[in-house]
Amino acid sequence: MRGSRSFTFDLAADGSFAVDDVPPGTYILSAQMLEAPVATIEPDSFKGHRVGSSIQLEITVPDSVPGTAQEPLDLGTLIFRAATQKAIQ
């Protein structure tokens, strides 16, 4: 497996996001939407927040053509799936 890279982004109020200066290549977009903080830190939580929904999507950033402006890559509408609840044992 090739070296991995991470890019972070924040969502705008309208749900859009942008990640600048991503080199050409194939990536896995992995994003999580967190629920409100929980009272105690649980094993499947992130800094006290439960994962409410998530998405993983393979994305290919194309090579740019020298001398032309790079247009933003529109991913369309992304559908997050609800996180599954683990059974309490």
C-alpha cells in the first residue's frame, strides 16, 4: 500500500466543503458526522461524541492540464449511512 495522506475539512452552513491542493490520485473519502456529546467516554466514541453517521467513498482526482485553471471536482450529493449500534454484552 502506498503512503497515506490525510486532508481535513469543515462543512459550510449549506453542507458544502472544499479541500484545496489535493494532488492527483485515487483517495478514500472517509467522513463521520458526530452526535451531541455523551456523558461518559464510550469505546465507540470520538472525544465524547458518538458517531451518528458516516461515509466512505473512493474518489479520483484527475491530473490537471498545464496552463489551464483547475475546476473544482464536484462530488454531487453524498449520502451518509446511519452508524450501527453495537450490542451491549
